[in-house]
Amino acid sequence: MKDWQEVVRLYEKDRLFLGECASFLQRNISYEIPALKKQIHKTAQSEEECSSKAESCERKSREMMDKYRVECGKLGVKGNDLQTEFVQLMQELPSLFQSLVHSILDLKDAVTFYREFVTFVLQRDGAKVDCLPLLRHLIEKGNTTIYEWRTGQKPRSVEAVLFEPEIDVHHEAAVDSAEATIDFSVDPESALPEELSLDLGEGNIDWGDVGEGEWTHVTAEDLQEAMEQPEMVDIVVEDSGVYVPEDQVARGNDAMNLLENKETRGMVIDDLVELESFLNQRLWEMQHQGDTVLSALVLQNAPVLVQKHSEDALRGYLSLVTNVLGRFLAPKLSNLLLIRDSPSYLNRVVESVKQKLKTVDNFKRKKLTWEQRQTELKRERAEFIEKHALIIRRTKELRKQLEEEISKLHKNRAVNIMLGDIESL
């Protein structure tokens, strides 16, 4: 106790404590309080930025989820189990094909008009132009097998091609590393034979009965003279015909129907585009030419079927063709057909759609990270505010003590230390 009293006495000797207290007071006012206030302001700004970024991640997550639902809606799936739902959708292809055939039946008048118009323009007397073959076949006979379209007769039986999609159960490419390893090792003793020999024979070429004196020089005039003599030209054209199996059984591609096969389906789409282009062109001509003399002279000898169609009729035809073409090119049908043509495409479609879900999860993780950072900044800001309030309170106490001690030195005169408004710091 005496030691402590001695320390206090020495500390108060020559008013040493006043200088140190004044130094503390000056440092708090000039550095400590402004630094704490700056930290509070900085953490508040960072907290707002974290909140803004968390809201942005939440908004982007909702937008990407909406895109995922829209994409699933276009593909005709719910999105719960994509691979299973796509495989189930494959069972709807026959009904989709049948629906397309029914819609193509509505194009019968448009196809007939186009054929009559082309036949008239090309002046084919008694023989109609063979245009839009696939569309006409679908209208007349329906979605038959390729065998029937190719040969013109129905098969006795059909060996259907089974659809077997390549489903990845774990949605990952699980490859056995042992089976996927290629053995590049070569046994030097068994790699090559002991002796490699090549028998070329006598090396003579049999030129037939051509002798040395039988070569003849042929000029261009000789060739021209030979071509002008019909008796010297003997060309026989054999009919290649159409291959028809003896058992009349449709196998492989022949067993597929017209809309199921990729090539014939593409031909149908080509026919639709051709018909659509013709109707657009013909409608434009009628709108810009009207009933001019030239138009009347050109079409006066045309069949009644060609002359009677008005602009409204053509617009109706064009609307039907555009609708059918749009159904052929719809994302749902296009993806199902791609899966049907290439079963491995199923995994690529699933991965493409699920990529949006992965993006949603990434945004959610980022949002959680920003929220955690925002919570940490709130705690830091609360600590800075508490420390700021404490140092202001202690600074006021120190100023009051200094005023009292200085007042004692000057016979209790009133002393005021002017430090400005500490609260504003």
C-alpha cells in the first residue's frame, strides 16, 4: 500500500499527470473518435452493399427459376424427374404424328391449287407436275411406312424399330477406369514376324491381245464423225426399278413411318416451306397487281380451280400452312424427335435444362454468403458503436477531471477546456 501511495505521489509531483491526461484527451479527440466513426460509416456501407447483392442474387435466382419452368413447359415436362418424363413423353409421339397428319389433311385444297397452278404455268398438257410428293402421300394414304411410300404397296409385316434411350441413372458419366484404359504395351517378341517377305511374282502385266501394231491415233474429228453416225452408238438403258424384298417384310428404315424417319420428315418440312413460299409469293402478286389486263391475259386460259381463288382464300391457306409448319418446328416435338433419332441426345437435353437449376443453386449459395457477411458486418458495426460511445464518455470524464485539477491550482476558479462538440465527433 505504501508503495502504491509513493507511485501516486511521484505521479502527481510537478503536475505530471496533467500533461499525460491532456495528451490522452488530445489523441481521443483527434484520432480515436474520428477513426471509430469512420469504421462505423464504412461497415454501414458494406452492410448495404451486401444487402443489395443478396437481393440481386435472389432476383436472379427467381428469374432463372422462371426460365427453367418456361423451358420445361416448352418441352412438355414438369421438371421433377427430367429423364423419366422425357421417356414417358416418347410414348406420345404416335399421337403427335397422328395429330400432325390430321392437320395436314386440311392442306388438301392448298396442295391441289399449287399443283394445278404449276402445271398450268409449265404448260404440261395431260400430265400434272409431280410436286410436294410427301404432302400428297400423307393426304392420300396417311402416315404410312417408308416401305409403302417407296414401293407403292403395303408390306406383309413390319419389324418395328425399338426405341431404347440411353438413360444415365446417376446423371453422371460413370466410366470404369479399368475398362476405359487402353493398353499400349507391345511384346517385342510377338509384335513382328522373324522374317518379312513379299512375293511379287514375275512382275509381268497381261495386256491381252493388243499387239505393237494395233494402236490407233484418234483425233477430235474422228470422235465427232463417230458421234454423228447413229448406227455406231449402241446405248442400252436398263430400268433400275425399286428394290422389293422377296418376303415383303419392312425392316430397318423401311419399317419406320414417314414422320418418324429423319430424312422423310425433313422432306415433309421442305414441302411445307415450298408451299408457304408459293402462297406468300402468289398473295403478294395478287395484292400488287390486282385485276390488271396482263394478269387477266395470263390466267384467262387457266383452269377454273386456279382462277377462282381470291386473296382471302390464299390467306386462309397460308395460315393453315404456317400453323402446320410451326407445329413441326415446335421445341417439344423437335426435341422428342432428336431424342428418337439419337437416344444419347436425351442426356444432353437433360443436362442443358438442369444447367439452369445449377445456376439457381449458385445464386442461392451466393445469396447465403452475402447474408452471412451482412450479419458479420452488423455485429462489427454494433461493436464499433459501443466502443465509440464508451470512448466519448471516458473523454468527457477526463475533461471534467482536468478542469477540476486545473481549477484547484487557480483557487477554484472556473475552468473550461474548449474541445468543441464531442458528440458531433
